[in-house]
Amino acid sequence: MRTLPDYLRKGMKMILVGANPGDRSARVGHYYAGRNNQFWPILYESGVIPEPIGYEDDRRMLEFGIGMTDLVKRPTRGIEELERREFAEGRVLLAQKLEELRPRVIAFNGKMVYEKFTGRPCKLGLQKELLYGARVFVLPSTSGQNAGAALSVKKRYFKKLAVLLKSLKD
């Protein structure tokens, strides 16, 4: 099964956690490569990253101190194809990565991702609790399948994340 590599290392400012790779992303070998996914433009326009990049340059996120991984590594057309067992296994593996790497911020790209990981409901934005010593931020999913959240809402939360990242002392 072809999937996406983790772009992770110790001492990261933030780790972004997606649900799982989409089929197209897995085929081309890059994160958020879906035709309707708004991730890359929003990331730059909100100020989370200092220059515009596309999915082809996803590995460059490491240069900005940002890591990337997924809760489940199996690619699908949609999250509804994932099984409960896969989420359970993903929780264990992701927890190990986060505990070992200790980023300053963990950002979940989608409420469902956070809720599947923690087993509890949440609201979008900065969460009250810490995970493995990190601040936790829940973003609206940038997936093209998330038509429920308007682009302006997505941008607003990404801008709040950018403010949080800028507030971190180096």
C-alpha cells in the first residue's frame, strides 16, 4: 500500500495532523494534493507559513518548523471508508510520535481528527488542555469534501493558528 511519509523531527514548532491521505495524495506522493483541497493557499494567506508553496513542496514544511502526519496512514477516497480498528491503531501510533517528538503545538486538520484521537467532542480553535505538553489547535478541515465550512471560516481559524505560532518564544 502506497501512503505518505511522516515529515517529523524533534524540536518542531508544530505538528499538523490530518485524518488520512486521500487517494490522489497517495498516488502523487504529497500531502493535500486533492484538486479541491484549500490547504496550501490558506496556509500561506493566513500567515502560518512565510511563503507560498504547493503540495509538490510539502517536505519544505520542515524548514518552517512544521511537521506533517496523519491519524491513519491508509489512503482512501473519504474518511467514511476508515474502520474503527484503524482509528484505534492510529491513536496509539500517533500518541507515541507526539510523546517522543514533543512539538510546541499540535494542530488537527478537522474536528473529526481530534475527536477520533481523543475520544471527546471539541469546538474549533485553541483547546483548553495540553497534549504531551503541547498547545492544541483544532482547524476546520480543508478537504474538498468539507463543504460545510465556508472558506472565510477556514481562513479565520488558520489566522488564529498563525497568531498562536507567532506568540511562541523561540
